[in-house]
Amino acid sequence: MSANELALRFSTAPAEQLIGVLSVYEVKEALREEIEDDVMGEIWQEHKFEMDAVEEQAEEAERRASEHGDAAAALGTAIKQALKFLPDGEAKNILVDAIEDNQGYGRDPL
């Protein structure tokens, strides 16, 4: 095997340059490796886009959950303070204010 053949065998030269210099098997292996690298790169990039999208959705869900938790804590605190420290009329006003400050929470009684 000549120095050129040896250099080509272990080089990063495109498989097309190996045709006619190395054996068919070695050229086939070089082509397989090139294609495998390309395909794996594309697959990884696709999965990376998907992982980024899922991560973004998870962060958004976490943010919304945190907002709901904050609203629930504020409403719970308002209820406790209103019932513990105030007469009935004032308690009702504070509870109404708390509901108005946290629109979208609470249900109408059946």
C-alpha cells in the first residue's frame, strides 16, 4: 500500500476521492460513515428543535402555575385576615376586593 493510499484511508477526504484508490469495501464504508454523520446531524437538530419547544412550553406552564399559586395565596390570606380580624361587614368588603384583584378565580355558588 502506497503512502497516498494510506493517507487517504485515514483522512477526512470525501468518499468520492477514494474511488479507484481504495477497495470498494473501504469506499463503501467511507460513504456509509459520511451519510451516517449527515443523517445523525439532521436527526439531532430536529430533536433539538423539539426539545427546545417542549422546554419553552414547560417554562410557560411553570410560570402560569406560579401565577395561580400566588393568586391562591393572596386569596387565602385575604380570607384568613378578613374572618379573623374584622366584623362581618368589613370582612365581606375585603373578600370582594380580593376577588376583584384576582379576576378569573373563584366560582359562583350553586
